[in-house]
Amino acid sequence: AECDLDEHIEFPRCQRRPAVPADAGARQRIGESAQPLLQTGGPPLTPRELDVLVQVALGCTNVEAGQRLSLKPETVKSYLRS
């Protein structure tokens, strides 16, 4: 049986390029669709908080998320705590 190599390639964490839209309108739509899942009685997420959350959800460390978003790792931590 033939083997499909694409099924077995391991990508380094946070190096995958998923279809996550980068434009502001798309981020807003993602945020709006995620809001019902995130409702805990607190205020809604800001666009920047959502940007950080998406990076972490993709598997990025705080350092990697910070590099992608031009933030210090401490700032990423702060966004995740809020």
C-alpha cells in the first residue's frame, strides 16, 4: 500500500499556517461567532485579546505569540489574564 507522506509530516508547534484570516473584518466575525462560547458574565473580548487567544489556541507559546503580534511575552500573559 502506498503511504501519503503528508499524513505523517510533523510540523513544529506554531509553524502551521491555518486558514485564520488576518484582516480586521474577519477577526471581528470570528470574535462575534466565538462570543456565545466565551460568555461568562464578563465583558466581551477586545480585538487584541482575541488576537492573542487565537495565537495561543494555535499552539503558540507566549513568546511565539508575542513575536507574531509584536508584543512582549509579559504583555501576552497580561492579555491572557484579563
